[in-house]
Amino acid sequence: MLEQGHSQAEVARRVGAAPNSVWRWWKAYREGGRSALRARPAPGRRPNLSAEQKEDLSRRLVQGARANGFATDLWTCPRIVQLIRRCYGASYHVDSLPRFLRALGFSCQRPQKRAFERDEEAVARWVASDWPRLKKKRPV
């Protein structure tokens, strides 16, 4: 579009980019041709786990914490860090784990705070008989 005579601002508006980005692209095109505009992988640190290891970790998480050697079936970030270190020799910081788990398709959830010993019938009886007696009445 710049070669056709459109202004930098017009091109930026049409492609939905910032004008300085259009200028950078134009400069790269002039200096290196079309090949200079090819997408390149984002620089950054190599992932700690390979795709196969991430898939295996997902499978292990779905199996549950007990199946992976923990006393209870509750997954916590410190436990998952421990599992990753034990199985793959990689280290993750506890604070970065929720983002990593979301990328794997998991969501962080709080366990329900309900006693296993809870007797639903006794609760229903209490709600039916005692609760109405204890509940404050609206002033008339």
C-alpha cells in the first residue's frame, strides 16, 4: 500500500496497526525484501517441558494426587511443582504454575468446604423444624 502511494497513517488504520509498526515493516521491506517480513519465532527462554512431557503431566494430573504418591487427592501448586521436579527434573516456581496450568487446559479451583460426615437427612430435618423457630421474624 505504501508503494501505491498511501500514507503511513492510512496504511496503519487499514491494517489495524500502530503507525510506527508500519514504518518498521516498510524499512525492513526496503532493506531485506519480502523475506524480511516473514514471521520469526518469538525470542525467549526455552520451555522447561517438551510437548510430550506436558501431555504426560496432564494425564498424571487427571489421575489424581493419590495415584501420584500423595496422601490426599487434593492438588496444590506446591505438590504439582514437586511432581514436575520428581518426574521430569524441571523446576517451576509456585507462583508461575497457575498460568502454566491454564495453558494446559486446567483451571484453578477451591475445594468445597463440606464435611464428608455430613448427614443430609439430619440437615433437612433441622432446616424444617429448628430453623423456622430460630429465624427472626420481620417486624409488622
